[in-house]
Amino acid sequence: MIKQKQLLWCGLVAACCFSITSCKISAHIGKQARSILLNDSAIRTGFIGISIYEPASNTYWYNYQASQNFIPASNTKLFSLYAGMKWLGDSIRTANIAVAPDAVYLFPNGDPSFLNPEFQQQPLLNILKQQHKKIIVVDTVWREQALGYGWAWDDYNDDYMAERSSLPVFGDVFSVSQSGTQANFKPEYFKDSIAYTRTKKDGENIAVVKRDLRSNQFSVQGYSKKTSTLSIPFITDNGNTNYKILEQEIGLPVSSQSYFNANSLTTAPVGVNALPADSLYTIMMHRSDNFFAEQTLLMVSNQQLGYMKDGDIIARLLKTDLSDIPQKPNWVDGSGLSRYNLFTPQSMVYIIRKMSEEWGWDRLKQILPTGGTGTLKSYYKQEAGRIFAKTGTLSNNCSLSGFLVTNKGKTLIFSILANHYQTGATPIRQAVERFLQGIMKKY
């Protein structure tokens, strides 16, 4: 009995000491937050939410408006990343194909790497070229819109807002480059759809390419001395444009149908995988690629539901894998382009903790950018290898969520979401950098 009382007493003392220590840490971080973030002249014009969490002790070190909703911008990609890692396996599947006597049936899976010049290995393309038969794209899965819910319509000409599709080709963008007298077009399908508005002088390169709002007609508007590649989203036209591009690339007739009788095949369709999944995710997170994130969520939808629709797969994930999220978000797309997305800092901490528990820190370190790389290339250079995070930026909205290792070896998960400030993002990012650097040095 005496020993039990002693153990109980020791436990209470330890708990009290831990509580006192936690309070001191919270108070110190709160002081730093007020000094560096909350009183910052740029941040004060808007709102900010902060959450700092230590997984080892299952303790929030600091919360400030951490259960309130914010527009997360590209921090939304953390949830798309989780969905992809959870359900897409080790490799990205481009499509399923079935070879019949008179045709090859292609069942698309939304792979954004297909015919993308960034990826040299193109297994599906190689298979199709070897068949010497007509290709029939069987698209029974597409139930989405080309543009996401709440996207800004006047960004249609910007490469970060490529249209989504069930069979992406060339990243669903038309790329134009010119060096000297040589102009290059990818895909070449559009080379006769571009008009030059004035005569080019010697030594000049294409400066601006604009697309008509409602058609795949492009025009050059100006020249410059700088050599560059310009990418403009093309109109996918429910996949019809993509099929025509594919037809030109493989030199075989391509048609499509939105119905299919499985009994018409003598053999089951075979999957064609393209690349390791983490290769796609790493690019997606390092450069904050909206198209890759959108297609990742759509591929998860196809894998889980048998069709592609953001709203349905998001509802499924929130009811199953993410049912214990601290605050239910308003999650509407895969990339974070929509301002209808609303998440809390605690929810961002939650998804990072969940990924670390399911796949470990080492895998996340390979996927998320660290200081001096990717979207963090101008920040945290001295902390490279000790901080890994996803940025998020829309006009008047700036986010950073990830994890870091302090000088004393403590791993912390953090999320800082700033909304509605009236400056550019740079002063916000600089203030957040000073704040996190202070935590890393102190603890």
C-alpha cells in the first residue's frame, strides 16, 4: 500500500512538473509570437493562426486561433498528398488497356505524366505505338469539370491553372519556345494555331503568348531578348482535344466512347504503370504543382469510387481515413487554387502527424522541400535538413505547414496560416521564418 501511494505521489509530481514545463514553453512561444508575428505591421492588417505540436509528448506547445478556419492555399496539397500515399500504391498507373483483334481499348486513369516531356519513360506510349491498331479510349469515369470549383476564371491563360482531364497529355498545356530562328512547339498539334502579331527582329524570342478564352487559338504578343519556354493551358474539350493530340503523336486513329460492355473482351484489361509514386509527389510538393495535385486526387477518386469527382472522394475520405480530424474542413479541390477551401492550423498539424505515423519521417523528408530547395529556396537555408514544409500562396493569403527539428533534437509539427493581409507575401514569410528559427534555437 505504501509503495502504491509512493508511486501515485511520484506520478502526480511528474505530471505537475510536466504541466509547469509545458506552460512555460507555451508562455515563451506566445511571447515570441506576439513580438514577431502578432505585432508585425503586415500581419496585423489581416489574421493569423498558429499551432505548434510535439508528437513525442502528444502535446500542443502553442495554439493561437488554431481551431479557426483559414484559406490554406497550397497547404491543401498536404491532404491530396496523404490521399495519394494512402491509396495509389508505389507506382502511378497511367491506364488499363485491353488488346482486341481489331482495336486497343484504353481505360484512362488521369496520370499527369503521360506524354509529359518532363518524364522520359513513357510505357503506355511505347505499347500503343507497337500495336498498329486503332485506339479506342473508353472514358466511363470522368464526372468532373475541367476547372475546379471556385477557381478564378481569368487565370485561364496561366500555366498553373491547366485544365483537368481523365487522359492528360503534355500536362494539358501548350508550350512554346524560340531560340534564334527556331521555334519549338509541344505538342506540335497546335503549331498552326498560333498567330504572330508583329514581325520578329533578329535575336528576339517570344515574350508573351495568349490564348483565346473560348478556343485553342494562340497569339504572340511581343518579343524579348530573353530565351524562355512559355506554357499556356489548352482547352481539353471533355478530352476530345487530348485524343486528337494522342492520335498525332502515335500516328494511329484514336476515337472515344463513354460506354463499354466488358463482356465484349476476351481478356481482362491490364494495368500500365508509369513511374514511382513518390517521384510525382516530390515534384508536386517541391514546386507546388497544381496540376499534379489535382490529378492525384482524381486518380484516388477513380481508384476508390470507380470514377473521377472531387466532391465525392473528399466526402469519402472525411468519413473514413480522416474521420478523426480535429475540425472538419471545407475542402473542395486538390491543389488549393480555390478560395472556398477552409482549414484550421490544427487540421494541418493533424495531417502531417498522420502521415508521419503511417509512413515515417524519412519518407516525408524525401517528398517535402527543406530549406534552400523548392518553394523554400529563398528561406531557411541555414536550417536545411532540419525543416521540411509546404508553402501556400494566394493573393493576400500565405501559409506554411510542416515539421522541424530543434537544436535539442525535438521534432515539432507546425502550421501557420495568414489571411487577408494587405501586403505581398514576402514580409509574412520573413516574419514566420524568424519566428520558427527562434523556436529551433531555443529548444
